[in-house]
Amino acid sequence: MQRFQCYIDGEFLDGEARYRSIDPATGKDWADMPEAREGDVDRAVNAAEKALYDGPWPKMTATQRGKLLYKLADLVAANAQKLAELETRDTGKIIRETSAQIAYVADYYRYYAGIADKIEGSYLPIDKQDMDVWLRREPIGVVAMVVPWNSQLFLSAVKIGPALAAGCTMVVKASEDGPAPLLEFARFVHEAGFPAGVLNIITGFGASCGAALSRHPKVAHVAFTGGPETARHIVRNSAENLASTSLELGGKSPFIVFADADLESAANAQVAGIFAATGQSCVAGSRLIVERSIKERFLGLLKDKAEAIRIGSPLDMATEVGPLATKRQQDHVTALIHKSVQSGAHIITGGQTPSGEGFYFPPTILDCDGVASPSLAEEFFGPVLSVVAFDTEAEALSLANDTRYGLASGVFTQNLTRAHRLMKGIRAGIVWVNTYRAVSPIAPFGGFGLSGHGREGGLAAALDYTRTKTIWLRTSDDPIPDPFVMR
């Protein structure tokens, strides 16, 4: 059984307790994990604060910080396969996806390495004589980062990269479900040569670790990816220290297909958008909104593709859909499908928990047209597609916006003017047109409504980890007049 440790103040340490991590493909224990509690959190945050103000980190130039990020990127790229295998083993995400994604994670670190010495202040043309005024951008402070079990290395890179580029220090809490890849990533942080305390990586449970971290008085900013309910707890906790927050939450993303779309292309994108990563993606295109005249034809395409998907061991490169990450996730998907069928939804394919070991669930399509199905409102975070039909563009837009979430959306049409109207009308942070699930370190990522606030990716993300300091300099050699002498 593999054994992992936390990384605090430049050292690999056990947590205050230990627990076992479960292999989702077998449902059996496979690794021994550190369980950080309040004392560990306090040690990690104190180390981050010390590193922020003392030692080599605050003395480094921005270019030197960037060089460390370049070195970290190279180490991630060189060890991508090892990290991918750990993520697959600990979360059930298929190896063909983790391998590609983690190789691309290195590009995020390279992007922010290049940005480190491009974070600039400004000179203000102030409305007062004999005054020069500048704005300096300085690190916001100690950053707490909390990431979920799905795509931990990617979801941490979009936070760690910009925060380090801005000069912050941080404590990263890996999910208690599947923390292995992030705990192993700490070894490459150490090897890259970051000063002790700059980046601390721990794992533990919400009540004993996450809460202590998000309410810690020395934390200036909390960056979180996860569900809205946990986000509410984090926001309440952050009120204790008045920390700012950035929240990347769930989604119930609309995938709109018009009759003039390339249906084969749209079907392939829909399959990738909902069944890739076993549907455990915040941008999963989980609501298909299809023009009524092509509904049966398009659903026939999707059904054939869904039933041809190869389900199997996530470590097999031939596997296309692996298990869900946890037993409770499998139970959640099963229960929500049952509720949806009771409300009138019709199962086109899938829908049944398979027998055997592991937390598997087959690609599932639910026809929810004309019924108030819970599957249209609640996030499955699993391989389940809910389908409704529309007759007019206005109806399609109304259905797309009929959600409390607003993270991503997809539009498939050959009509350019229609595409532009929908780009403007859809209330979501991302609109993909004739494509889906494309990401880049250059492009901001984030949502509206219950999908959170703040953006990850791009230059703006690095600026979010800074605060401005206003500098006033009087340029006159004349003495300042006595304010109480009338002239």
C-alpha cells in the first residue's frame, strides 16, 4: 500500500491522523493518506506567512519567480505519466485523459512563468501640482486553495500558477478523495527549489481541515473549486478574517443544437461534453436542447455512440469511460435518475448501476421533454444527459437560461447571425460555438450565478492575486505651508 505525506514548510510530514484512500475501480483501499487537522493547518499557514515576508521569496525579482515556475513546468512535463497514473488510480479518471491533461498542465505553469515579470503598476496623472503618484501591485498575501477530486492537478495549476507569479505564498488543500497526485506533485515543487513555506500542500476532511484553513486569520484570499453548498461554508468562514474569495463552482450547462448544425460533429462534441471524465466535469454539457425537427434523428446518433463507448479499467488505454470517483457519487447519480424517472423522464439508454466491483455507471440519456424533471435542475456530476426539445430560437434561449448555474454553454449552428445573438443572450461565463470543452491558459474561465465568481486563466487571474498600493511623492523643495496660517 502506497504511503503519502503532507508538504509543510519545505518538509514531508505525516498529518495529525491517517486514513485510507479507495481505488474507485475496485472499491478497495489502495493508499495510506495523511489527515491534516487544525494544528497542521496552523503550521502550514504560519509557514506561508513567514515565507511571504521573510527569507528569499520576497527578495526575489519577478523574473526569478518566473524561472522557478519554468522549472516546475519542466518537472511536471517530465513526470506527467507518473502523475497521470496516480490520478487515475486515486480518482478513477481514465489514463488516456489524465495523461493528456497533465501534459497540458505544464503549459499553464509556463504561461504564468512568462507573466510573472509582466505584472505592472501604473503612473497616475494626478490633479495636483508638485505630486507624482504611482500604483504598485503587490501580492495579496497568504492564499488558501481548496480543490476537488476531479482534475486536481489542472484545477490547482490555474490557481498556483497565477498566485506564485504574483508573489503570493499559499496552502493548498487537496481533496480528501483522491489526493495522491497533488501530494506527489509536492515533490516536484521541492525539487524545483521554491523556498520553504512558499507552497504547502495538505489534505484532510472539511470539518477538521477545510474549515480551519478557510477561516484562518492569516489567510488573505480563498480560492475554491467545488460545489455551491461547500462554497457557502467557505464564504461564511472567510467572514472571520475578511478574506476575499474566488469561487469556481458547478454547472448545468446547456448544449443547444439547431437543425442546420453538422449533426455528426455536434453528436461527437456532445458525447465528449457529457461522457468524457465520466461526466465528472464542472463544464459537462448535461442539458441537450435540440430543435424538435431533428430530435429523434440526433438522439439516435447519440444513443448509438453512447452504447458503443468502452467501459473498463481506467488504467487501460482502450477504456473510454471509467468509474465514478466515490461510492457516494454513484449513489447520488442512481438516486437522481430514480427521482427523474418518477417525475416522467424516459431512459433512452443506460440508467442502471452495473453489478461487480468498483463505482461504475454507464453513459445514460434521459428524455425529459415536457416534464419537470429534477435532472434538468440538479447537477449529476456523472455521465447523464438530460434532453429537451425546442421549436424557436427564443425558446432555445429561454431553456438555456432556465438554470441557477451559469458556467458553460455550447451552440451548434451554421447560422452566423444566430450564433452571435445567442452568444450575447446566454447567461454563462463561457460560450462555445460549434465546439465544446476547449480550454487554454490564455483564456479566462469562470461563471455566473451559482457557478461562482472570479476568473481563472489569462493575465486577469494573476492580477486577482495582487492588491494595489498608492504611492504619493511630493516633488517640490518648498516647505509645506502651515495649514493654520491664513494667507
